[in-house]
Amino acid sequence: MLSEALRDRLARENISLEEFQELLIRLMNYGVLSRQESQTEQQLYDRYLRSTEWVDEYLSLLGIRVHHDRRFEYIRLYPPSSRIPGMDEAGDNAFSGSLRARLTQNEVALILVLRSQYDKALREGKVDEHGYVAESMESISIALKNLLGRTLPDKIMERRRLFQRLRQLRLVQYNQDEALESGEGWLRIHPMIVSFVDDEALLALEQGGVAINEESNEVGEDVS
């Protein structure tokens, strides 16, 4: 009965039950959906716009909240009991089929620095019409060293895995892995980075009050 009722409601928007299920599975598996990422995500995002009420209703039954940024056209899911926005839930956020997949120390550090670089570009008016910021690998490496005293992985495969993870989270875009191998490469920072690191964490970072906890892989204030 439920499926038939849902089929009827979806049919009014020319969406099949199978297409609705595909959208839900994609959201649950990835936790994020960005219209600018690919043609596939563009189609799924547009489908979400036509079925927002039913998608949100279904996910709310599971305690999952949906953040929909209409300006920059992306969707992000938040697992039960997470705060919106903030760095703590980013460490528990989605990918690899789980809304509770944790981030590594290197991933947390890089996300913090990318947020700082995004904020700097925002103040300087260097944001494109879709909210993206273009940043060189050289400037990211320098900022990582200056803000957290860390460096990008020296091994190419480790560096690729690091940035591939952030690309999977839809936080960055780049065309070729080769762009990551030298300071001459460039990438684009997605506006979704703002929902991963709030202004309080950003301020603490820029004032030197953030440390990466080597044991718990979380971000915390350095009170030493």
C-alpha cells in the first residue's frame, strides 16, 4: 500500500519509484550531492527538487537531517545527533557507505586549511558564480605549514588518496591526479567547505588555537 501511494505521488512529478530509490541510495551512500559535480549528480539534484518533501520525510524517519543549499545547489546529509554546522560532525560524516565514517588526521588538517583559504578568497572577492574558489597546490602547502605546522604527504599515492577522499566528499574539484604532484597544480574548493568548519573553529585555527589530536583523530582547542 505504501509503495502504491508513493508511486502515485511520484508519478505526478514524472518520477518512478525506481528513480526515487536510486536518489535515496545515492544520498545514503555518499552523504552529499552537488549539482556542479557531474551530469549524473545534476540529474539527481534536479530529481531531488521534484521530490524534496518525500525524500526529507523518509530520511527524517531515520533521524537523518538534510541541509539543502539552494544558492550553490548542493545537498548534505547529517547523521542523528550531529550539530550543524561544525567540525565535530565532519569527523563522523558520510562516505564509503556510512554516515559515521571518520576522517583521518591528514584529512581533518587539510579541511581546516581549505576552509581558511576559502574564507580568505571570499574576503578578496575571488569566488566564482557557483561559489568555488581556485587555489594552487603551492598556496595550500604553504598555508598547511603556516597554520598547523604540517606538510602534504611526500609519497604521491598517499597525496592522491588524501585529495581523492576530499573529492569524494565534494569539498574539492580537480581534473587530473597529476595536478596534485607539484606546486604548479590547481584545484577548486567547493562552498560546502563552510558547512564542515564553522566560524568558531576557523577563528581558533587562525589564532593558533587548534591542534589535531593524534589519538582520536578529532579537532580540538590547544589549551597548552
